[in-house]
Amino acid sequence: AGNAVALLAIDGNTNGNFHDGSVTHTLGGNNWWMVNLQVTSVIRDVKIYNRIDCGAVCMTWLNQFVVEVLDYDMHVVSSLTYNDTAGAI
């Protein structure tokens, strides 16, 4: 949405203030996001940071989501569902 392009989700900037240009944003609905690592990689952890610039309202936006790790052939090899509001996971 707006200038909050998906690339901002993997730029290494964990500042959770939308107005600092550091977060991505969707317009709601059944949204999804995927990153292709381009090479076979060992994934030890996935960190997800939520927006912090709008208090409790923002904290409810990132909830009930699934993180999936796929292999080269796009088969799910790991899946974890988060049902609670996320800060940093």
C-alpha cells in the first residue's frame, strides 16, 4: 500500500514506524508474501517485526498468520501457525 513496498520487509531495517519508511503494508484481505532465497539454504529462524507506530491498533493487524518454508520444488517442508498478536517473533 502506498510506498510500503514488499521489499521493505527484507531490507534489514526493523524500525517499526511506518512513517520512517521501514515497513511494508497491505490493504487487507487474503494477503500473502514470499521471498525466494535463490539458492538452497539452511533456515535457522524467521523473525517478524510488527508496526509500532499506532499502538494497540497495529498490534492486532499482524495475527493469525502462517510461516511456511518451501523446498526447491515449492513443497512445504516446515509450517508454523501464529494465532497471537506478534511483536518480534
